Amino acid sequence: MRIDAFVQVGATRDGLDAYLDCARRRGLPAVLVETPAYLRWRRVLGRRPFDLEVGVTEPGDPEHVRAALAAQGLAPVLLLAGFERYAPSAFAAARSLGVAPWPAVGRDFAPLDKLGQRAALAGRAPEVRQPRHVRWNPVAGLPAAAAGLRFPQVVKPADGGGGLGVMFVRDARERDSALRSVLRTPNYDGSPFSAILVEEYVEGPEFSIQGIAHDGVGTVLTTCEKLTAHEPVGTDPGLRGFRELGHIGTHGAYADPAFVDLVSRCLAATGYREGPFHVDVIRSERGPEFVEMGFRLSGGGLVGLVERITGADWAEWTFRAHLGEGVPPLPAPRAMVVGQANLIDEREFMIAELLGSQNPDVRTVRATAPGDEVPAEDVPRLASDRQRHVGVGRVIVGGRLGDVRTALHRCLAGRLAA
């Protein structure tokens, strides 16, 4: 007997599991496909269990996903990625099985990595600004065009996520060190990165735009200003990576028209017609500059931030779009500005709690402390997750923009100043 089910490939790293709630509201069994190592790690973290959790050694391979589902007698009604690393596999598996989000997402759609996104925009929307960049080949080295790139520069994997392996370099020596470091860094499932970019660093505040596409038209739900910092990484004392510390979000009704236009061009250039997306952009002195695009719900707790600002359940809208239930109009703003930050140590959490005792618009959420309960054989597969997705909790702040920014900066002062 074949069982109709919702299938999620890859666990969310922020633990919100919004798709799980959507499936249960519809009476669909919810199935999570992940590496056995990460399934064990989820249990250590105290995450909510899915109705069925299927361990797959290589969830990044759509054929492995298909075989695992067939072995369980599962017939997906909807198959979506819960984590950036597995988006290509999830879309490919859905297409080969002939289930949603295919074909509404785009009959020939495949999620492009960072290099592919840059090429698609250069070919189909050349008016969209993006940093000058080259591809690094570990054997052949940097192409001659790299000599024309100005410093500082950014080294980043083409298929990484969550800032993994992204480094800021000031000169050729640091660049060489960063490239060696990225080459040693495993992707989230323990595999090597598909490619590595070197690009000019663009000065300016960075934003992340959350939205949903329906029938080829994008709706901007929120625009989030990013709070970021550089942090030491690797053994080179001068080498620094990027860390997203938090976000300050505003309702999509107040989005910069230039951002809305950029979103429309990104959707058209990548051929993405149906489903959730986020677009990262830097507001430089020349205007918006494209950084990258994701074809899924954002991580880092942003699903909750979207709902606090708009009243819209981003995951529910995704289910409605993919299951042919229609997408409602964007609600009026529930709050003008809401910010949040991930807190990595007790000092930050104590500051946030103190602010909360003085201001009802500040609240804290404690995370489960994982301890060191990791089997030795899981350590290599979980290395990047344990490096990038750790913390003691989250602070959430509402109110006026200046007050929200001040509160978050007080909580994050040590890292923002580093």
C-alpha cells in the first residue's frame, strides 16, 4: 500500500519546523529525510519528531531520496527542501516523481547555485548589479581576470549556506589562505563544495528580502536589515569569516521599490514561478547589488519574524501555493519593525533578559543545550553544523526602528565590535 505524505528533505537548522505544522493541519503524515547523523543530533537538541524520519546517507542525491521513499512505501503529495544544502535534490526528486512543487514551480526549473545565479542574471537581466567575480579552480588556480578584481575581496563556496566558508580578505596572501581554508571545510553533509568564488567586496548595509512567488509573480513579505560581524576563522590570525547575528525586519508594503524590482528580475532570470524565496542584496552607493538567492523558506528564525511583522504564515502560504489552494493578499502590518538575534553565550542572554525586565517589547527564547552527546562517527558529518548553528537562545524586539536597533546592538555589542 502506498501512503500519501508530505516529505521534507533536510531538517531546518533553526528548529521551527513550520512545514511540520502545515502537514498536520491537513492530516498528512510528515516525513523527514536527513542524514542518520543529523537525525541523531536533532534528538539531542530536543527537536519535535516527524511522523517518520528516514535516514539517508546522501540526501543531496535525488536518487537516494527516491529509493528511500520507495522502500518506505511513501507517495509524496508535496516534496520540499527544509535546508539550503538539499534544495537541488528536493526539486530534482519532485520533478522525477511528478509531484508538487513540479510543474508549477517551472517545468524546467532547477535551483541554481551562486555561480549559476550570477550567470543567469548576467545573461537575462544584465541591468542587475552584482559584484565582479571569478571562479577559483584548485588545480588551475585563479583565472587571469582575477588580477582585475579590487581588494578587499570575499571568498565563498558556490553551494554553501548560512555563511559557511565565506571569508573576508584584504590582500593576496589572505586570499590564498582563505582558499586553502575553504578547500578543507566540508559542506553540511560532509561533502566538498561544488565550486568556489572570489569576488569584490561591496561596501554597504546588507538586506535579505523574504517573499513568495505565485503564478510567476513575486510578493515581498518582509525586508530584513542584516546585523553581521567578522569573526576569526581557521589558523591564520588574519583570516576572518562572516557571521549573521540578527535581522531587523519591516513589512513588505514598505519595501524599497528598487528591491521589489530586483526581486521581479531575479525570479524571471532564474525561471522560478511558484514557492518561497529569499534574495540577499547590498545597498551600495550605486544602488542595490545582488548577492544571492534561496529557493526555500529562510532559516535563522526568519519564518517567525515574518509572521510577527505581517501576520502571514510563510510556510502555510507555501503549502497553499503548491497544493493549488491559492495565496491570500498580504495582510496589513501587524508591527512596524521587529528585530531578532541569535545569542551564542550566557552573557548575551543575560543582557537580553535584563532588557526584557525593563521593556515588555523585548523577550527571550531559551534554546536546548546540546552538550557533547555526539558519537565519534558523527563528528565529521556534523562539523559544519556544530560550527555554524549553535547558541543559547534568541532575543526578539519590537518597537520603533531606533529602539529595536539599540536593543539588539546592546545584546550583540561584543561581537559587533570585534
